[in-house]
Amino acid sequence: MGKKKPRPRRSFTPAFKAEIVDLCRRGDRSVGQVAKDFDLTETAVRDWVRQTWARRLLTHASSFRTACRWPEEHPAVISVISDRNAHLNQQPGCPRGPDGHSFGATTGKTR
């Protein structure tokens, strides 16, 4: 048997990536199924989902930072971020780490 010829590298628009991420977030299909339906690699789709979550978390964190001095002046900010993080971790399509926990999941440890 001969070697399989590698597929040429493809590029996708941000709008297409956002559509794929939205399909994954709906929860009616797995990330693998969405990737298969659109002839994409599962790794690429998981990366797009992970990047979207990271971007959203950074956006929320930066809005808190600009609203108040971070974080020593307002301990409530930590609570709000923790609550928001817990909410995001429960959403379908939330990326999971190698240990099976959501990224950003609380471990009960304090700094």
C-alpha cells in the first residue's frame, strides 16, 4: 500500500469558525460529529471552541478589571468571576482538560 497523500492546508474565515463553534455549543451534536459533517479535523474544531471560550473569558475578565482595581480592592470580583466561570463550564461544548475537568474548573485550592 502507498502512503496517503496529505491534504492541502486549508484556511477558514472567522465567520465560518464562529458558525462551527455555535453548532458545537448547541449540544445536539458532538464536536466529532460536527467535524465529520463539515469534513474538518476534530482537533481543529476543538481548538476553535477552546479559543472562543478563552476569548470570552478574557473579555469578561478585562471588563471587570477596568470597572475596578483588580482584585485586592474588591473581593466580590473574584466571586463574580468564579460564578461566571462555573456557568461557562456547564455549557455544552466547554473544552475539557486531560483530567476530564473543564478548563478553569475550581479545585478548591486558594492562591
